[in-house]
Amino acid sequence: MRYPQYRPRRLRRNEPLRRLVQETDLSPRHLVYPLFVVPGNGIRREIPSLPGQFHLSVDKLPDVAREAKSLGILGVILFGIPSRKDPLGSEAYDPDGIIQRAIKELKNSVPDLVVITDVCLCEYTDHGHCGVLKGETVDNDATLELLARTAVSQARAGADVVAPSDMMDGRVGAIRRALDEEGFSDVSILSYAAKYCSAFYGPFREAADSAPKFGDRKSYQMDPPNWREALREVAMDIEEGADIVMVKPAMPYLDVIARVKEEFLYPVAAYQVSGEFAMVKAADRLGWVDGNRAMMECLVAIRRAGADFVLTYAALEVARILGGG
Ligand code: PBG
């Protein structure tokens, strides 16, 4: 491969040639759309920290779900903001909780859309941590039972996939056992296997009202400098029964996505988190980057690194662009 015999520019000459040698695809089927569900009726309120995203009451979900479906998006992931919070996050596993009602509504109205649910307590606890407290620390083993109960109640409501995001040790195994015991062996587990303790969750915590009231999540979420630890986390989750493993955030951790993809024969998901999305939006608003192009470039990069699909707040807008609509 030596110039002038080889000239890489030959294949970049025009659009059809470039598309012919394109190595990575980004299409609506690669995108999962996150939805924030709030109590009440007739609510569709823009989330200030996530431009173009909305707090939706249960009755408003079907419209959005139908739109996503019509754009070729195959799945949504649900986050709930409960009407009351307590130390044990009990609305998370209440059969009539916000998410359980949301799942039923979606399954009734758009049955063939994949419904993924976040399994975590932080939106439901009054202290904002992802598990039960013992003093000022999060008690791993006491949390497992509540996470398992949450996953089972979501499965009972009709969830196709449950996605634990708490980063407690052993939660995938605890959830798998509980699901199987209750007759939900067909419900899949999408594990947030390598979830880092990240500054990029800021806008989400405002949207989900889930910021910890004291301290931080460093004792359970992963330390950003580590990649080998991520592979151990993924290996453990697969061993415990994860069907899909996720890396989160996405763009600051492309190396981790690539290594997980290389190392394991399991589907890999990545979460382009709220801060990644908000940064592109903010820079676009300031006129510093072309937001649409930047968003596409980020998402194709995440796919190129090895993600089979991407959870992104940009799912609808990107699917519209991809569909030419
Ligand atoms: C719940 C959860 C978080 C996100 C997804 N599930 C927040 C956190 O861990 O603090 C972040 C998603 C985002 O920033 O878009 N534990």
C-alpha cells in the first residue's frame, strides 16, 4: 500500500462510492429511546436539562411509542418518577407503581414494541442512593432482594427486558433466579455491566430527581480509569445470566465497548447518556457545532466501537433524519 499506486482518495470521490465501502451502519433499529414517566394525567412537559425530551404521564406514552415504532425504532427504556419516595424505594416494586402502569399501557397500545425497564432504586428512595442504606453506606446484599422484587413486578406487568443499573454485586444472579422462580424465564436481562461513576449523568438526575442527597455513587459505580475491571464485571454478569451487556456512558468509554465486544460473544449495548446528549445540544445552540452532524458522528462512533445498539435521547430525531422524514 504505497502512494502513488494506492490512492485512498479514489474511494472517497463521490457519495455512492463512499457508501459502497462504508463499514458501519447506523439505522433506526440500532436505537432505543428512553422515556421518563411521571404521575398525573395529560402531562407532556419539556425537561429543562434535556432539550426536546419530555416528562410524560402514562396516558401520553402510547402516542410517543407509536411515533417511535413508525420511525423504525424497536424499543424504549422506561424511567419512572414516583409520587412518593421512602427509604426503601417501595414504589419501585409496587404492582400499581408508575412503571408497572406504564408497562401495561404500552403493552396494550403498541404490543410489538420492546419494553425495557430500568431496575434501580435511586428514583424511588428519599435519600437518592441506588440501594438500601446501612448508616451512610449502601448495603449490597439487602438491596438485592428489593431489586429482584422490582424486576419481577416489572416482568409481571409485561416488561420484555429488565435492565439493572444499580451496580450492586450479584444483582444479575439474584434477578435471574427470582424471575425464573416466578415463571418469567423468558424475560431477558440487559445488564448495565460496566457502568462508570460519571459526571455525564447530571441532566438525567435532574430529569429523574434521583441525585443522591449526600455523598456520591463512587462505592458502587465503577472508577473511570479502569478497563480490566470492566471486563471482570461483564464476565460476572454473563456468568450470572445477563443476556445483553451494556457499557455506560458511551463516548468517553469507546475503548471499553470495543474490548467487551472483542472479548465476549454476547450482544453489547451502549448508553449515550444525558450529559453526552446535552453537550451536543448546548454546543449546537451556541452555534459552535452542527448538532445534527455531531450527533450522527457520535452515534456512528459508538456503533463502530462495537455496540450492537445504543440507548439515546436522540433516537427519534436521528431516526427521522435517517428515514429522510
Ligand atoms: C439509575 C440510572 C442513571 C442513569 C440511568 N439509570 C443515573 C445514575 O446512575 O445516577 C443515567 C442515564 C443518563 O444520564 O442518561 N441508576
